[in-house]
Amino acid sequence: MRKLFFFYIYGGERMMKKILVAFDGSKHAQETLDFTLDLAEKCGAKVTVLSVSHHATTPLGMIGTPVPGEILETYSKELMDSTAKLLAEAVEKAREKKPDLEIEPKLMEGRPADTIIQIAEDEKMDLIVIGSRGLSGLKRFFLGSVSNEVVNHAKCPVLVVK
């Protein structure tokens, strides 16, 4: 477990009231959530746990033929249902670990980096906490990095947990 040494004090007033943590259901995301809960407890902040489900929009199948819209919609719905289940389980565990914290689940559909940034802005979050899977080289070039995009484009501070 990571030790948390973080104090944000200005004029005796707590400055961090709302923390957004990105959660994708991975083991690393669970560790990031645990870290965020400890941070929120020390700061007295509310935690919003955000999971973003991709919407299937690929118009072509593997052999270059169009995929019927109903198949894309079915796939998107199944992906959203799966993401909702992972989020619900994570929030339930978080509430058991930190029953005194205010923890809100939020499920959205879209492109993860854009959605994280937009929610943080719309809800005036004081901090975004996001995990880093440590992609490097070609993987990072081809796959991109959600955490990198969030760090570079968010208007509030971003804490990346490795």
C-alpha cells in the first residue's frame, strides 16, 4: 500500500473539496481508487468515481464490410452494463472501507480522456486522480494514453498514480 504524504493547507481552510477518480475496473484502477480514498479522507473531500464506457462506432467489420447498427448497439449496451457492474462493485467496496466518506458513482459513455476532462470541468472538481499503466514505446504511440491526455488538457490539477 502506498503511503500518503499530502497536505494542502491554505489559510487554515481545506482547499480540496471534490475529487474525481477515473476507474476502468483494472487492478491498477482499484489501487488508484484506494489511494484516492485515503487522500479524500485526509482532506475531507467528496469522491466521484467515474467509469467511462466506450460507444461502439466502428462502421466496418474485420473484413471491411459494414457492421449492422443493431450489432453495434447491442455491443455498446453490453459494454455499458459490464462497466456499470464493475463501477457498482468498486463503489460498494469503497463505502465499506471508508463509510464516513461521501462517494458518488458516475457512469458515462464516450471517449475516456474527453469525458474525464469534461466531467471535471462541468462539476468544478478540485483534483482529478488517474492511474498510469506505464505504457511505453510503440504501445503508447499506437494506443495513446488517457492519463497523458488528461494531464495535458484538464483545467484542474491532475494526480497520476503509478
